[in-house]
Amino acid sequence: MASSGRVIARAVRSSTDRTILAMLLLCVIPPMATLSHAQSEDRFGNIDPSGAWKNDSGALSLMLAGDALSFSYAAVFGASVHLCSGAGVAGLVERNIYHFVDAEGTIAFEITADSVFMRVVAGIPSFCGAYWPGERYSRAAFSPPRICGVTARRARFLVVMPSPPQERRGYVVAGNSVETVPTQHDDASAYVLARYRGTRATTAGLLRIRMLSCPD
């Protein structure tokens, strides 16, 4: 009987130990969503919005590399259906705020954990024209980048700009993996917005789809 009591006591202690361990793990290991969000920020608190964002009026693809936010954008606005189509690179001006500047104006991209807000800072957006009201995108309609493999012997990055884009010096080679999102602006269906994380630097730009192998 005493032996039976010791077995029961050990079982109770073992069960208690497992319960305590489980509680400790819950305290130490954050939920997956929290962990994922933490990994999307740099050491300065800047959130990585890379991916494809959609709303009722259009779509915005973003790819971040350092302080440079590349974008590809297409949308409609207004009762008379004005069209927007643009691509470019915005620079970081303060935490989670990037400005795209050209001869016609300055456009801000403001990033939060759950949304992207585009607005006019000065002038007009060259890719939309006057009276553009800005855009807000929610993470509820967000798709993260997908991984593609480079199949070409050498695939050069191209400048993120309205088509036709110009080639850059940077390139990836066969066997490299890149993160990609679809392009949205006009005449850019032959390209994806891509990012390569190298051992020394991260590069973003356009790549030709025919030089990649991507999952369906």
C-alpha cells in the first residue's frame, strides 16, 4: 500500500511539474502572431511592410531594403474614374514614414502594424494627378512576399520606375532565392518587385519573371 502511495505521489508531482512547465512556456514564448510582428521590425522600430496590399480602389506592392521603400501602385479614384499608375522608391524620413519625391510633389507612405496610409505632403502625385484623396490599406487584405528561385545564370535588378525600367549593376545568380511581390503599375507584367538578402547587404528592385522559378 505504501508503494502504491509513492507511485501516486510521483504521478501527482509529475503532473504538477508538467503543468508548471506549460505555464512557464506560455509566459516565455509569445504567440506566433506576436513573434512574427516582432521579426518584422528593425532595431529602430521600423516595420517591414513588404508584400501586396489591396483595397476596393486598387493595389499596392511594397518591398523594403534598408531605408528605401520600393513601390508599385495602381488604383482608380473619383466619380469620373481617374486612373493611378506608378512605381518608384521612397526614402525614410522618420520612423515608419517614407517620402517619394519627384518634380510634381511629395507623397508619404505611413506604416503601422496593421495598415499603410498614402497621402500628399506637397504638390500632386505624378502617378495620379490632382484631387487624389490618398489611400489606406489594411493588413486584412495583405499577402506576404513569396520565395522564388533564380534560374538564369545572372539576373540583373532593374530600377523601380515606370516601364521600361533601366538595368542596374546589381544582380543575383542561379541558385539564389529572392522574395517577390507582383507589380501593379502599367506595362510591368513581365517583372516582379524583388528583394535579395545577401550576407553583406539587402537589395530590392525589379526582376524579370522569366529568370525566376516561383511556386504556383
